[in-house]
Amino acid sequence: MFGKRTGGPETKPAPAAAPKPALEEVKTEVEEAAPEPKPAPKPKVVEPAPEPEAALPDHSNLFGGEGDRYNETKQSVFSSLVEAVDLTELSKLQSSQVREEITDIVGEIIAMKSMVLSGAEQQKLITDICNDVLGLGPLEPLIERDDIADIMVNGAEKTYIEVDGRIELTDIRFRDNAQLMNICQRIVSAVGRRVDESSPICDARLLDGSRVNVIAPPLAIDGAALTIRKFKKDKLTISNLVDFGSITPLGAKLLGVVGACRLNILVSGGTGSGKTTLLNALTAYIEPGERTITCEDSAELQLQQPHVVRLETRPPNLEGAGEITMRDLVKNCLRMRPERIIVGEVRGPEAFDLLQAMNTGHDGSMGTIHANNPREAVSRVENMIAMGGFNLPARTVREQISSAVHVIVQAARLRDGSRKITHVTEVVGMEGEVVTLQDLYTYEILGEDENGKLIGEHKPTGLRPTFWDRAKYFGREQDLVEALGM
């Protein structure tokens, strides 16, 4: 193997002399984009060229459609590379230095093993190996694409992506389940977490804030399941949502008034409806001088204001101790002199603490919640408080909700894959035992076109909001009149 051929003193001169011309020839082909008419290498490069060139378009579209020959070659070269160098030490170098080292070593391995590779194949091989050592392996090209919303890895053999609201199967494959678990470990260890048989479920994030969930064997029967909720490199704003047709310009103006008047907001919606994106967009109306504290399971929000403190929960350690829950973070927020508290996702007893904060002078606080409509969002908050063990009468809980939450913004992903803001609903107060709501803005589906895209329109209901005096206090009365068409 490679270790034996490079370990002895007689074998060292042979590989040192042979690979240099091979590397120079390949580099010349790549840089000049026209192969030199040298008699020896030309038959080797030209004859197998049709196969890789036929497959390369698939690489650009699906990122990873290699043939069996290419996979075997990559596996052989990678195994030899692992024997030749310490990848742990190599990963400590700068990215550019690692790529130079790997390029030189891979060139020598290819020459020693007398492998037949075109210039394009060799460059792709080097890129794939660098991704294995430094990045997320076969997933790296998908991470670079900005049109993908979700990456779903179902074991080593199947990887799906979501593009424009629709799920597509790619032909990305991992070498084996061990490589997939290695990449999962690399992701979660970067944020101080772990995933293994004793702790097979883990939530983490990438450096850009993209949400990551890993569930490993033995819970995942067919190999580790890795799900990445990708965020766009350029964070979406309310004006972007208007361009996409998620809300009208007048609806966006209404959201601007709600944010600027420091009303407490719940962003409601189903899974994948764009709740976090919408919450991030609504934070644009926070004034630069306000002290804002965010609490999240995995830090995803990226606020643009200068005075922001970001907090993140922590799972228990191996002994089952040291866990910091969302409720712990929200309670601690109250001791940090916040002006606004933003909870990334309300899913447990922290709902009660958030309501308490909203009711005690932290105006303009926000959070997201899983619910299919505004009425259901109110019920969900009530249920979460009950599940937290608070022995309070139902009426008391509902009074807390009606006085704390001012506006519910409902997001939805429709059956054609589009995302819309379907309701901007005000929480009016209590009537008897019931929390009363009134819609200020709604989205009505009118039909669909010949391509299956839904046709609809946003329209104001014409009702006068109860926060009218508050808008007047903040000098946004005229904007509210225009937004509601009054």
C-alpha cells in the first residue's frame, strides 16, 4: 500500500521523480485549457474523456453524480492520503495551505498508482477530498447553493433537497454511514455538542446560522438522518417579502407600524412556513438604541442592531446534568435589563415566562409558535402553560394572553410551495371566557393558473385596530390609515 511504498529508502526517489512531470502536465492542461501535444499522456487523457465529460453536466446540476470508477478511484486515493498524512494536523492549517498540500500529495498518489484521470476529473477529485477534510464532504456544493431551503439526508444513499417549495432527490451519496456520522460529528462539535449512541438526537447550527438536526443509530434504522434548514446568505427583509408576493406593500406598511409601535408579536405558522425568516425581518423595526436579548435552542436569528445579546440553550452532559432550558434563559433575561425579548421558538413552559415579561414593561417582545391559524395559536399558548404544571384557572391564563399579546402574524406554506402571510390579527381582549380576535389583513385564495400556481389577494378588513391611540403616540397614525385603507 501507499505506506509501504513511501516508507523504505529505495522507494522514495522513484515517486519523487515520477509525479513532478505528471503534476505539471495536469496543471498545464487545467490552466491553459488546451492540452500540450505530448505523445505519452495524450492517449491517456483523450480516450477516457467522453465518459467524465458526459457525467460532468450531472455534477453541476445534482452535485455528486459520480460513476463507479470515479468513486473507487476517490476511495483509493483518500485511503492512501489517510495513510500518508495526519489529517488532524492538516486541518489545523489555513484552508489555502491545506488545499496546496492535498493537491501535491494527491498528484503524487495518482502518479504512483498510475491512475488514468483527465484534468477535470483530477481537479474534482482534489475538491472532493478537500471538502472531506475541511468541510461537509459531499454536502459542500449544496451548502454553497443559495436556492436550496432544506437539505435532508436519509442515510448514506439518499439525499433530498427542497427548491422553490418542492422536494427533489439528488444523487449525492456518502462513501458509507461512517463518513456521514463523521460529518454529523464535525457539525455538532463545532458548537460544543455531541451525537453518538448514548445521545443520538442533537440540535445544532452551522456557522451561517442554518439549523441542523441529527438523529443517529440506533434510533435511525437506515443510518444517520441529517436535516439542514438553510438560510439565505442575504437575509430577507420585508421589502423582499413584498417582491416575492408574500405580502402587499400596504400589508408591509402595517407590519412596519406594528413593529415601530412596540407591540408584542407572535409569529404563528406550520413547519417550513417561514416563521423564523419573518421574525428576523420584523426585527428590522427595532430602533438601534434598544437593548435586545434573543433566546433560542440553536442561534439562528441575525439581528442588524448594534445592541443585541444572543443566548442559546444547552443540552445535558454525559451524566445528565448541566442542562440549560429555554425557560432558564427567559427567566435570566429579566435580570439583564432587556428592552425587547425575542424567543426563537415558544414550545414549552417558557410561554408563561414570556407572557410575564410582555406584561411587565418589555414592550415589543416577539416569539414564534407552531399553529395553523391565529385562534389555534392562542390555544397552543394556553396548552403549553398548562403542560408546564402551572395550576391556574383557564380564565386567568387567557387574561394573561389577551393582555400580553397584541398582534398575531400568521405565515403559511401553500400547496403550490409558495409562502404567504395569511393573517395579521389583533388580540382585542376578553369577552366572558373567550379571547377575542379581529383580523386586520387577510389573504384570500381565488383559484389557480394553468401551471398549478395559486392565485389570491391580500386585502384589509377595514376594521379599526384597538392600538390606534398607540400608533398616534408613536407618530405612525397616518401610516396606519394608509395601510388599512381607511
